Amino acid sequence: MAKITFLTPSGEKVTVDAASGSLMEAAVEEGVEGIHGDCGGVCSCATCHVKVDKDWMERVGPASEDEETILELEDEADERSRLSCQIEVTEALDGLTVEVVEE
Ligand code: FES
């Protein structure tokens, strides 16, 4: 079980308990504002775009090549950007904070 905190575009802080699956799935299940997961998690829509807290970037790891390709199309993307459907929830991510990027 990992506690993941999402900072929503309207400034809300939502912490979810996630056991498995992706960060996107955990967020959609809890109805976190700004995370839609329109493509179902196959890395093609970017409606799950988040920015990882700087202190966590190493533990979360870098984006894959496919993910980078999608993120390059996003105006808001920067070096902290990830697609949350591509981040697998593990115990190691307990305490992670990500910022939800408004579409
Ligand atoms: S849910 Fe579509 S890219 Fe993540």
C-alpha cells in the first residue's frame, strides 16, 4: 500500500491509498480532478499528465521513449513531467507527491 498525494489544478491536496496498478488508475478511482485517463492507460492521450516532486524524480524513474513522444506534444511539459498511467504503484512510492497538470 502506498499513499500518493495529488495536488490538483484548483489547489486541492488529495491523498489516495493505492495498492497496485498505475498512478492514473488510483487517481481515476478516487475522482482526482484533472486526471482522466481517456486512453485507458496505453500511453496515447496525455490526460493523465503529472509533474513529479523534484525529490522523488529518481525513485519514480524516467519516462520511456513512447511516453517522451507524447509529452513532447504537451505545452506544459517539463523535466518533471510523467504520464501517470506509466507509473506503477509500489511500496517504494509511499509518500509520493505529484502535481496534476491542467489540460
Ligand atoms: S491515460 Fe492516456 S496517456 Fe495516460
